[in-house]
Amino acid sequence: MRPIAGEGTPEGTWRAWSAPDRWPALPLDPPGPPLVVAPHPDDEILGVAGLMSVLGSADLAAVTDGEASHPGSFVHTPEELAAIRRAETDEALRRLRIDGTVFRLGQADGAIDEDRLAADLTKLLTPGRWCLVTWRGDGHPDHEAAGRAAARACAETGARLLEYPIWTWHWAYPDDPDVPWQRARRIDLPPAAQAAKAAAIAAFPSQIEPLGPAEADAAILPPHVLARFARPFEVIFE
Ligand SMILES: [Zn+2]
């Protein structure tokens, strides 16, 4: 666990780093639609919307409904937030124009049951199937729990584990020794996929805009955070 606080590493610092130019491209040869595992609604979009757009099909395992994004909100109850965020995911996937099924696993935001998640994912995975999930070292407890559960399900089924960083871009820095950069693979996004990803991210107003004027209703993904997900490439750890 790492602190996710403050402004984090500016996107300009990442853009000035030359190492990603040398990371190998991920060969885009999945045996079928991948399974994308999202601890919270929007993780799948921030992490791999471009990849999903390029592939044209993917199933989504939505682990929680993200009802804990604004504890103490003066505007929405957790139940309202869950409904809003489920609808935002549906709209984002519609904007990506991908075929696939959303499996809503109904876990509690902030308290993922790893054993139950590993069992649920095992039922959805098959040998060789790509399983994209938040990286086990990403620094958010739900992201790390989802990564660990998916790793277990992949070991059990022979599916292929591909981990995507989200909050890593916030707390880490170029050449950070705590990040497995040697396992990084890049997915270069054609302009249409970049545009589709931007449109999909814009489908989450509950996260990218304040819900109201109180501090408890501040945007979770303000512009300096979103800047990290506007790159012309995505990154996974092989
Ligand atoms: Zn998340």
C-alpha cells in the first residue's frame, strides 16, 4: 500500500521519460475476447479502453459498483452513486462500440473478498484467455486485491494475466525501482482508438466533475489525473 495523495507525478514528467519508447509492443493476438477486470467503474476505461477499442470485443467483470467514491457526499447516497456509476460504465462501453457482456460481481467498494473474486473469475476464464486486471502493486487496496485474485484465477485456469497500472502513474516516478518496468509492454493506439477512449472517459461525470461544492464532493479524477490517461499508448505488465 502506498499513499495516493497530493498532485502525484506530473504527466509532463512521464512524457519526458524515454524508456517507454523502448518497451516492446504487446502482440495483439488474443485467442478471443479478453476478460477485463475492473475493481471500480472507470478503471477498465482508464487502463485499457484503447486496447478494447482496437480489439472490438471484450467482456467486463465489474467487481464493485464504486459506491464508496465519495464518502460523506452531500449530494448522493452510496446507493445512488452505485446506480450512477453502473450507468456510466454502460455508456462508456457503448461509446467504445465493443461487443461483450458485463458481469456485475456485486462486491463492496473498499472491501473486496479475494477468495470470492478468485472463484468468480475462475468460472469466466479459460486456458489462454487474456485477463486484464489492475496491477497487484498499484497502491489502492481494491486494485491490488483484484490483481491478486485474478492472478490466482489465471494460475488455476491457464488464462493469461496482463496487469494494468492506474494509480502507479500517480505515486511512482520514472525508473522507480518499485515498479516492474522490465515487464512493461505497450499498446500503441491509433487515432480512432484514442478518440474512443477520450469519449468513454467523458462518460463518467460522477468522477471527472465535482458532485457539488463540498470537499467531500470533489472530483476523483481532476484534469491532472486524467492527463495520464490521454497518452497515445497504454501499458500493461506482462
Ligand atoms: Zn479503481
